[in-house]
Amino acid sequence: MSAVESVIAARKAAGSGALVGYLPVGFPTFDSSVDAAVALADNGVDVIELGLPYSDPVMDGTVIQEATQTALAGGFRLRDGFEAVRRITSRTDVPVLVMTYWNPVVQYGVDRFADDLLAAGGAGLITPDLIPDEAGDWLSASDRTGLDRVFLAAPSSTDARLAQSVESSRGFVYAVSTMGITGARSDVDSAARSLVARLRAAGATSTCVGLGISTADQVREVLEYADGAIVGSALVRALADGGVDAVARTAAQLATGTRLA
């Protein structure tokens, strides 16, 4: 069992589920992004999702797009992602998954990327625009290194596609609760519940729901049927508006939702 899946299993055994928190590297500065990620770990986040800024973030909402564009304008380079992982994992035992679009990995070299991520202490990759059919190089590299590989599943996915995502994923399957781009919403899409049920029917033992979760009540609602809740935009907005202290407060408040009634 991978480090990420072990953490999620432990949270389930405790009678709840996991909180996964997303922040991008380099926003608003490199050092503050590292401090903010550590603040997540110190305030109840069970798995850190560390985003690598990309020039064409087609699946991200406005809040995250603006943050990643700020990081790129500030000089972010791909190698900074590995350094961020290295610094974060030296300060916390909370596993760090890197979220990245696939093109930067290809440009860097799939095996080289896997080796450098492993050396930095990373747990694996979340690849939102990579499907298992086209992931042969990454499947091989992750098998060789033992890194987790998290594929996405959407309400529109066929049963065959869901089964393929379940079979190919390690760590958890990322259930996209709504169609479209990321971003906090007032209501978590009800499609998430049926999607998680379909993934379980396909054999998934660890499924986390993302896109649209922004409150402790929504975290609690999701953990009634899923193994983890993923929060991104609400944390990025807190960092933008109030710095690391605001991220810490927001994470702590969201973490109260992991204690089920």
C-alpha cells in the first residue's frame, strides 16, 4: 500500500476520511508557497497536492489560474517544483503529491521526472489531462520507482473508462464532482455521490472527490460516501487574501469537517 493510500486508510479506520489540500508552487513567492504547504500539514490536511504552474491551465478555475500565472511571472521553473517538494518533506511527514499537466513531464523526460520526484521525497503524480490509454511511459516509470499515479474520473466517464482508471491508479482515484473547470462552489455536485458508487463497483478502494469543495460542511458531506475530500480554490484564495496565517486558519476550519457526526 502506498504512503498516500495508507494515510487515507488510517483516516477511514479512525471513523472519518482524509482531507487533501492543494496549493501551487511559487505563489505568491517560492518561500511562502513552501511555508503555506507546511501550514496545511500542521493544521489537519492529510495529503498535500502541490501544483506545478503551467502556461495553459485549461482545467483550472480563475483563482488557481491567476495564482499560477503569478508564479510563472515571478520566474517559476520546473526544477523549482522538486526543490519545493524537498523542502516540504523535510519539514513534515504528510505525503506530497504533485499535480501537473502532462506536457511538462514529457518535455523534462518521464523517467528523469520520476527519478527527481522520488529523490525529492514526493509521493507521486496527479495528472489531470493524462488518460491511462496514453500513459504507458508513466505507468512504467511509476512502477519502477513506486510512485503513486492518480488518474481522474468524471461523471461522463463510461463504465469501461472508470474500470481502467481504477486499475491504473495508485494512491486514490480522483473523482471530479462536476463537469468543467475547478473552483469553489456553494453546492457540491450531487453527481459526485453516484460517481463514487460507480467507482466502488469498478473495484476502487480509495476515492477522493474534488472540484467545488470550500467549506467544512461540504467536506463532511463528501466524507459520508467518499474516502477523501480535495480542496483547492478556497485555500489558494485564503493565501492570496491573507497569507500563510490565513491558509493555516482555513485548513484548520476545513479539517473540522473530517470529524463526522
